[in-house]
Amino acid sequence: MMSSDDRRTQDHPATPSWANQDLAALRRHYTDAGRNKAMKIEDRWHQLRLGLARRRGQQVTVLSLAGYGSPRWVRVLSRVVMAPDQDFENGRRVAKVIADGVRGWRNFVSAPVPFAQLKVTIAGREYDIAADRGGIVDEVVELTGEPLESGWTRITLQAPGEQPTSAGVRIIGQDTAAGIICDIDDTVVVTKLPRPFLAAWNSFVLDEHARTPTPGMAVTMERLRSSMPRSPVLYLSTGAWNVAQTLTRFLSANLYPYGPLLLTDWGPTEERWFRSGRLHKVQQLERLAEEFPHVKWVLIGDDGQHDPAIYAEFARAHPQNVQAVIIRELTYTEAVLAGGRAEAPEGQELLHAGEPGEDTHGYQHVGEYRLPWIYGPDGKAISEQLTELGLLR
């Protein structure tokens, strides 16, 4: 009988695999006069890690992530990295690694494959796509043939010569009237960390099993999703794509509704050394409003960052796309560590009364629209107000 090691050797030889890369894109990037010093340093670092991974006999691994789309197009999200073959299965870490506990820094060890070329199969048809300079795939595929039905569908991604991986894609059709967009840190996860160290701690240090879910929030979100037929759930965060699989496992283990993650790349751009987390959220919200003008979103965040201001601005620009805004109020300890609470948006357009920590809700008035704002420290308090407003069954 063939052992598991023998089967692995047969499926994947000990020699390293070589991803097909878009050489034209690679040349354009490395000869681009707009690359600043930070980008050049990062590119050299990627090249060094890629070469080291190949010398160690590592394999090209496609880390498939949940995406979303419409009946006519799909936004494919993935990462392409070099990694030891035995650490992954279908592009995901095997059970033993999960059971042992994965320190966040391990997510940053795998070398990305810049401009890796892939084939994605959607509804039986193949399309060519490619990663960016950091090995991140974030590409919209225009579909041919029959349109997809609303709901979840499966797609497969494959690097040349490697095993295919699969991913779920949430199709949002014209029959979808409402959906949920939810922040992660301090909204669905209790952090109790100073803001300057939060991202680094969650990404590099914290064992994924040590993350603490916000009390009652998973139940509230599931009830909210069930109260709005065919409603998709998307998670919008300033976290890096490197921790996408860790976050997916955390959300699943704590019974949060399944949905795509909209994360960001921490690397430098032509304009700045590090990407703006606030700008990332603003851009993703604007994109969703443009992609799905018929959908009203329930926006969920916390008062320890910029969520109230971001959501208020979005509501003023797109009141027809907002069903309600939910703000999880930080506890006193969390607020102190976060550097204080975010100021609630003020002015005639937003009415909010009550003391911090008190269960209350107000309304944001934009033209003829009266948009409810719900504040509460946990899922229970938020659920009670949603029930009062008729948003929970």
C-alpha cells in the first residue's frame, strides 16, 4: 500500500515548482519610473524570499479565498505563495497545523510569487488571471455564457502544473435587496490592545485560538442575516491579506456568518510608504455602492477607530444604499487602550442622544431618508434595539 508520503512525492516531486509569471507585467513594473525607494526595497525582498523558497524545494501554492460577484462577473480573491507542500491541502493549512496553533507571524513567512499566472474555472469555463507584484490576486472576471444564479457558487484556481484549489463566491443578483458589511477588529473580535500595537500583535504574535469573539455578536449577525432574505455578508477590515485564512478560520470557529474578506496590502504605494486603512475602507464602500446600486447595506463597526465618520460620510453620499448603521461601543478599558472613543458624527444630519455605554439609537437624516444608528457594547444590547426597530425577526 502506498503511504501518504509516497503519494505526496508522486503528486509533487521534491524539486521546486516554478510558477508561470506574466513576464511583460514583470518588466513593466521593474522598469516603471514611478516606483519609489520603498517599493524597490520591497520588490528586492520578494525576489530574495522567492529565490530562497525555490532553493528549499518549496511548491507554488494558491491560497483560495472567498469572493463575490454578480450574475455577469466575479471578483476573484487569492494569494499565490511558495510553501512546503506538506503544510497545505487545497490551498489551506492542514488540520495538524491548525490544531497546533498558528502564530500570526507564520502567515508572513511564505514567499509571494509576483505576477503569477493562474487559470480560474467558473461555471465550466476557463479564464486567465494574474497576481499583482505582491502575489495577491484581486481581479474581476467578466463571464461569458449563461449568467450565474444568486447565492453561493464554487470556482477553482490552478497554477500551471499544480493541484487546483477551490473557493466559494457569493453571487449578488438583482433579487438581493439587502446585505451586511462588517468591520473585524473590536467589532467581532475583542482586542483590548493599544491601537499602535493592535495590527502588529494580531498579525505577527497572537495565536489564532487566543482571539476572543465579541459577546453575542455572532448570534446577532446570524439573526440579522436570516431576517433579510438572500442577504450577503462581507467583512471589511484594514488587516493584511496575509492573515485572511487565519481570520476565516476564526470567524468559522465562532459561528459568524460566512462571507468574503475585503482586506488590504500593507506594502508601499507610489504615493506613500504604507497604505491608508481609512482610505481602503472608503474605497471599498464606494466600490460596493457602484457595483450593487440596488442593495441596502447594514454597516457594522466600532467607536474606537474611524468607523462612525466613514459610515456617516458614506450614508450622506449614498443614503439609498444604507439600511442601518450599527456601532459597537468599546468598554472603558478598550476605549482607553484605543486612545479614546471616536467622536460620533455631529450636525443636523445625525441625531444621537445618550451617554457612552447606554443602549440608545438615533437617526441620520439625509434628504428624505431617515437612517437608524444603533449603539451598544455587545450583541445582546444591539439585538434588542434592532428588534425594536423591526430589523430583527
